[in-house]
Amino acid sequence: MNQALEGMRVLEWTTTIQGPSAGAMLTDLGAEVVKMESKETGDPMRKSTVVSGIPAIGPDGVSLAFSWLNRNKKSIAIDLKAPGALDVVHRILRKSDVFLTNFRPSAAARVGLSYEQVRDINPRLIYAQFSGMGTKGPYGAIRAMASSGLAVGGILMIGRGPREGPIPGDHNYGDQMGAIAGTQGILAALLARERYGIGQKVSASITSGALWVHQTNLAVTCLTGKEFVAVKKTRAPANALIGTYRTNDGKWIAISMGGVYSEELWYMLCEALGRPRLAQDPRFAKRQDREANNTLLFRILQRAFRKKTRDEWMQIAKQYDLVIAPVNTLAEAINDQQLIENQYVTMFDHPVLGKIKLPGMPFDLSETPGSVSCLAPRLGEHTEYVLKQIAGYNPSDIEGLKTAGVVA
């Protein structure tokens, strides 16, 4: 079966998470992605053995994070500062559709790989520049990581006050936001090229992706000038019909019945709770009544949801068409049939570990599905293939490049 990006080639010069994530998304869709790495050190993520405090090293000694972020790719090991290296890259770029990098423009320019320096080599090339906070403006030249991109965009202070301070924790989800935003840009640029015959530069950042994910909050602030203030730390949520509740078996469910459908869902919820008269109680009959008596309603719902197990409430949700979902841990999520049957978690035949679960595609294509065929390559595993089959070097030339220390 054909894949959506089959026949497309991407030269990826990236490190860590954001850039490699975008390259992985493209290769999942069938593109051939050639990862260009330093022949001395490779991508630093190869040595990342801990993720959010959890040891993450595979049986082959390779970082599990690196293995996943660089699935399906080919690796060429090169010294970009060596004489002759730029010619190698130019040859590959002439045969590529996309050049993907998350190095700062100044770093790319130093080795001759800025957009301005390569655009004439292949006028149809899509040059994708990823960054932390954007490459323009007062912070454009500053080194940035995921937390930087989220911080400057105001994301770490949404719903927080000066006493609470920014949201703590490991913010590498910001890299994924930037990767998704950039990949969307690349796909749009490829479509534009098919329609208009032009290559172009795509710019995306962690900040741009994060702001887009939070666009409802951002738009409200833009239109009103008001901040999303910190919510007082009480057990009751701001809206008792939007929150989490513990069930009889000690697990949790999340309900969301306080939005635009709140009146309709309120009556259905009361029926499901076995308390139809509660719907007519003057303290809760209308939305404004429930808001005025929110803490009391929260306590009533707390007691009600503690009477049945999480699985029982999920059956009731189906019966009464309620907005209820199980609150899973990640370990529970990867075994939840909802995720498995939708292929949000998929099976992969690992050469050492056997059948293992891995994250699936975030969308499904019925006729050109994405797939994972292999995990990350060894450093320089495909150097000869890339030089011969893509760049067009003959065996003696390849041997000369190795002897000169250009590639490995």
C-alpha cells in the first residue's frame, strides 16, 4: 500500500526533540528521512538515558527516547567543518524535497547552510527552520529549549498567580507542539510547491506551536486584555460539572458537562445519578444557580460518584450519553482498548524486546496509512548508501571522503 509522502526525501540536520520529532512524523508518512549527524558525537539525544526521571536506556545501550524520535530514518555521519563536506551536503540537497533544521540561523550560516546560502542550489527545496522562540525579535539569537518557548509565550503562567509562580515540571511536550506546527507548515509548503512550482522557507517554533494549542485563551486575552487569573486552591473545581471525581474503586473519572450543553446534560446527569429531582432543585435548576452553589454541588457529586466503580460509570456514560472519561495513568492508557483499537498505541516487533507497544500516529489515513518499520539507525549506518545512491559518489570518491575525515 502506498504512503502519503512516498517518494519524498528529507535531509534532517537536527538534534534533541523538536526537530527529530518533525522528521519522525514525515518518515511515518513514507518520506525517506536522512539524518545528518556529527561524525564525532552524533545527536546528543543518543546519550539521553533518563526521561522525566525515568531510566530510559534500551538493551542495546541506546537511549529509548532517541530510538523513538529517530525511527525509520537513515543516518549519515559527517564533519561539516571539513573541506569538501559542504559539497556532500549540496549534492544531497539537490536530490531532496525538504531540508529540516533546528540549528540557529547563525550556526547554519557558519557552515554554509542558511536558507539564503542553499535556496539557489535547489529552487524547489522546502527549507524548514525550527526554533525555540522564533528566529526574529530580541530573543531570536538566544539559545532556547522547550521551557524557553513556553515561558515567553505566557503558557507557564496560565491560571497561575504571583504566589504560585510558573507551572513546574519537565516541559518537553512543548517540543512536540513545535514539531506539529512545523510539520503542518512543511506539508502546506509541499502542497504549494505542487500547485505553484515554488520552494520556500517554513519557520515554526515551540512558542508558535504552544500559542496555537492555547489559541482560545490567547484570543480571549487579545480581545479583552485580561489575564487568566489563578484559581483559588480549594478541593472544589471552578465549575463542579467540569472536573475530576474519585470512584468507588479508588480510581478517577473526568466529567465535562458545564459548557454550552450544560442545561441538557444537567438533566441527563441527574437521571444517571438516580436523583432526577435534583435537576429541579432551585439551588441547581439553572446554570447561574449551579454557579452560585458550586461548592455544595461539588460535594453532592463527590458522594454520588463514590457509589460506583470507574468501569460502572463508563457504562452509565454510554447509557445516558454523558461526557465522562476514565482518568488513566500512562501505564493504564497504553493498555486501554480505546487507545489500542484507534491505533493511538500500536504494536512494534522489536529485534531484541519482541512485541512492544509504541505511540501510534495522531491521525489515520484510510488509503495511505503511516507506519513504523524500524527504530533509530546506528550513527553513520547509512553513510555509504547516502553517498552512493543519493549524492552519486563512486566507491573511490567515498573512500577518499572517509580518509579525509569528511564522513564516517
